[in-house]
Amino acid sequence: MEWSVLLSTQKLAEEEPEPEEFKQYPINAFEKDYNEIVSSVVFRRLQDKTQVFPLDKSDFVRTRLTHSIEVSTIARQMGIMISKNTSQYRRQEIGEAEEEGIPSVLLCAGLLHDLGNPPFGHFGENTMAEWFKNQLGLVKYKGCPVREILSRQMVGDLEHFEGNAQTLRILAKSRYDSEINVSAAVISTLVKYPTNSLMFKGEDPDVKRHKPGYFFAEREALSAVSKIVGTQKDGSEIYRHPLTYMLEAADDIAYATADLEDAFEKGLFTLNEFTEFYESNYTPETAAQTKCPEQYSSRLINNLKDRRSKQSNDHKVFAEWIAYIRRWLMYVAVFRFSKSYDDIMCGSYADDLFCNTYHAKTIKILKDATRRFVFDSPGILKLELSAQTILSFLLGKFVNAALYHDYAESDFMPSKADKKYLSILPGNYKNDYQASRAGDEAVDLYLRLLMVTDYISSMTDSHARTLYRELSGIE
């Protein structure tokens, strides 16, 4: 793979030519991408989507929007570190064009990386997947269970619904109708898992196969993007874009630090509890050895203790320590990228960017702490159950309504209630379906189901809750 191709500004859809006068004050392609992103409706919706705490009334916790801005900032800074580093691993092929392009692509990709996530965070994602696992054998189309009509991959797409794949779907719609038409380099960077719903394996040694990353409906769009940027040649395996590793690391850093900070602000744990948990997850004897992950993890928690001994405001202490630890995680991720550069550029690198670094242990402890103090808390569990009730209800109503949408046979027509539900569904989703119809009954049924997942996954938390209350007669 080569940077001159990897940083391609080619787009899936043609753009309207700009007036000649604009050339006097030029803006590069990635700056235009950035402008399209921040001006779009789909990006603005992230302001009312859950990061960790769904339907939270506090004004300090992060939403998907603030999380995405943080990931974008971290990713861009890591891109600058890569392109301007003065270490022994500095690569000569990263020249002036790359110094501008790499941080710009990561800036845009960071803003977009959670675009396809449904309301209520990852448990919303899981709820949608579980609903299809439970219902595809029960919902019938022309007397036959839907599961028996769709292909295995179509079923897999629904039963393993993935926000990453949905993000690609949103951007791929630029082929026929989308408000976001960004460069191929940005789209390719967003594809963390160039693997379909039949081929992924959570425990696979290669990180790119841990989740499904594209739906059957977007297979051609992904192939087109991959050929443009040079991550696929002659129908061969699609490699990860090198910047995908940086984006993934930035997301992990934000998740492992910012979400803990929010949980601490909400009083889900104390500094004493956190310190005790942290220290219980590495071996002091091992930490005494030279240059091992435990030693560096030990240094960080000792730094927190030292900060606390100098001031009494635990909230300020923890916030400052989180900022300090974030920079260390950025450092080791950039180091691993630089050290593994050749393997990454030839598509053979299979790990994340924390692998075999001094803080591989540190980020694991932080993620485990988030699971321990946040996701297992009673408040979060109650909110997850609320999300499950809301999304399951909406899926049940709109999936059944969509089965015979735009169908002409008198024996199989939407009911009066179904037509009312379909009238609620915004016209742009129906237009997207019409533009993508294949003329094959099974494929078109699958696309109608994606029309529903497009609609529901696009909802904000508040919209989903309000619509549920209205349709269930609560309001």
C-alpha cells in the first residue's frame, strides 16, 4: 500500500463543479469533508445519543457527539505525532503531503466513527441484534419464516447488527442520495472490520475479523472504495487501511479514560476503590522487573497517589491524571505504529496498537475498571432494560409494517395499521429503498428490513423514547 493512493480524495458520487473564483482561495478536499460532516443532520443527531449513560439528565457526561469529537481530536494528534516524529522509526516516505493528509483523514474519520450507532449505545446495538435472532424465525412473509427466505449473509447481517457496518451504509448511500459524500480515504479508514457477517470471529488472531464490518448491501461499495485507496487488488482480500489502526487506538483511549472520568463524576466509585482495583490487577513482584508492562502500569497508579497527596480535590486529581494517562497511551500507540510500520503497510499486522507496549497492561486495567464500576452498576442495568423495551417495541411494529411495503399482490398487502406505521417512516428512507431495489424478491425483502434498521438506528435517544410512548399509548 502507498500513501499517494491511500490518501485518495476521490468520492463515490460526483460533486457539483465549484466556481472558478473559488480557486483563488483554495480549501483542500479533506477540509471540505470536515465541513460536510459537521454541517450534516446525521452528525448532529449524535448530540442526543448515548455514549455510556443513556437518557442521562446530567450536563457533564459525554454523549456520542462529545465522544466523537474527543476521538477525532486524539486521532488527529496521533496523526501529527506519526508524521512529525523525530524517533529512529521516522519513515522518509511520509513527506509534506502525508503530513497534511494523515491528520486530516483521522480528524474526519474520528467524527464519523460512531455515525451508525443506534440509540442507547452498545446495548441498543445488542438489542437490535437479539431481536432479529429471536424473531426472524417467527415473522412470516407470504406464509414462510423470513429466516428461510433470506440468504445466510442477509440473516447474519441482521442477527449481528453492527454500528460499524451501519456507518459504512450511511456513507455508501452517497452513490445515489446522501448528504455526506466524503473522500474514499476517510471511508476506508472507518472500515475497522473488512469482514462480512459470515466470516467474522470474535476470537480470531487477526483483529480485523473480530466483528462484521459491512452488510451484504454494501459489498460493492466497499470493494469500490478499497480499490480506489489500494487496500484491495484484483478481487483479493481487503486489508485494513493503515490509519484504521490509529482510529481504533484513539477510540480505545477515549473509551478507557473519558468514560471512567464520567463514572467518577457520577459517584460510581471513589479514588480509593479505583486505586485498590487498579493495584489488584498487576503483580507487584513483576512490576519490580525492568521495562515490563506491570512496571509502567505501577508508575501510573503511583503518579495518581502522588497527585492526591498534594491536593484534596479528588475530582481535579482524577481529571488531571486521566489527561496524563491519555498522553501516555497515545505515545505507546504511535510507537507501535512506527515500529510495526512495514507489517501494517503490507497488510500483515494482526494486532491492535497497544500490543507488546509498556502500557498494554494499563489499557486493559482501565477497560476492566470501566466494566467493573460502570456497566455492572444498578443504574446502568435499569437503563439498559428500558432501552431494550423501547427498541424491541419499535422493531416489532415497523418490521411487520415493512414486509409488504410497495407490494401489488392483493393477497399480501399492508394492513391499515401497517400503512399508518409506514406513513410515519420518513420519505428519505423509502426513497433510499426504491433507489437500491434489485428486482429479486429475497434481496428486496432484505432491503426493506434494512430500511427499518436505517430508520431506528438513526433515532436519537429522546426520539426513540418519545415515539415509543406515543405509539404505545403512554402519551
